[in-house]
Amino acid sequence: MNSHAKHPANQKRQQGRLKVAVNGHYRFHNEEEWMPCSLIDISVTGIALNGKKSFYVGDKIEIRFYLEKRTILVDLEITNLIGKKAGGKVIRIDDADRKAIQEMLNRELLTDKVR
């Protein structure tokens, strides 16, 4: 049995990830002010975004955005940086929000495979 393939870090790209252009807002934990951001890719386990302030690996932020008539709220830990873009792993999300993202991903990724 290949335990390497079963490790979550090795499976992260096997899950659905979708490039998007979704406007949202974010704030650093323990701050009240929401700042605008743009989500550039999304999955149920991670999000990449552009923001107004610099991010650092390990930062914890809240992100809120509107997706298919629903406001989604996600806690994210920044894990990588690419210029002014940051990517992170989801550390908290409501089950209903996770389901809404997964359903959207399933529809969009299925549509891409059909084209």
C-alpha cells in the first residue's frame, strides 16, 4: 500500500479547485475593519486571494463573499505568498457554506469537463 499517496498534502490538488473572479472582504483576526479583496481560486479546503495589505505566512484572516445568493464566511490561514497574492487553507467554515461551495465546484468542474 502506498501511504505517500494517501497523505493529505499529496491529495490537495486532486480535489476540485476552480479559478474565479469573486469580490469579497477580509479582515485579520482581532481586527474590526473589513477590507476589499478579490478571490482568484477556491476549493472547500483552500482559497487564493488578492488583498490591499501585505500577508505573511501564518496570518489568520476571515473572508466573506457572496456566492450564488448566499454570504459565505471562512477562516483562512495563509500558507503561501505569490507577490501580492496569498493562498491559504480553510481552518473554519460552516457545514452549509462548505456544501454550497462544493455544489458550485461540482457544477462548474463538470461543465468544464463536458466542453
